[in-house]
Amino acid sequence: MKSLTEFWDKAGSPLTKIPVIGGTELNLHLLHTTVAKLGGYERVCAERRWMEVRRAARATLAPTAALALTATLALIATLALT
């Protein structure tokens, strides 16, 4: 988590709290490692593999949070393709 906060600090967008989706904190480490295992953000976007990322993250979320995450990742994927 320390390296993640350092990354965002250097990028000029400090991470001050963990994002919450549907009342559940997002497991940023799980999301990061899942995207990294799939080849990184650019590759996940290019190969449209966000559903795999969603499946990995859903395992740790309550049903309403999983639905919210699905919508969020769909928006990210759509924006990345434009």
C-alpha cells in the first residue's frame, strides 16, 4: 500500500483514502495484481479483459458493491477505447 500511495503522490493526485464502491472498500492490491498478471492496463484495455478483472474483484465484494464495480469497470473500459 505504501508504494501505491507514493505512486499517486508523485503523479500529483495523492491517495488520501481507499475508494469505496457500494459501501465496501476496494481491494486496490487485488485489482493491481490482477491487471498486472493480465499484462497491464494498456493490454487489459486493448484486449477488453475487464470482465476478468471484475471476476477477480467480485470475490471480495458484497453483491451490491460487485454490481457497482461492474458498472465502474464498464465505464473505464469504454473510456479507454475512445
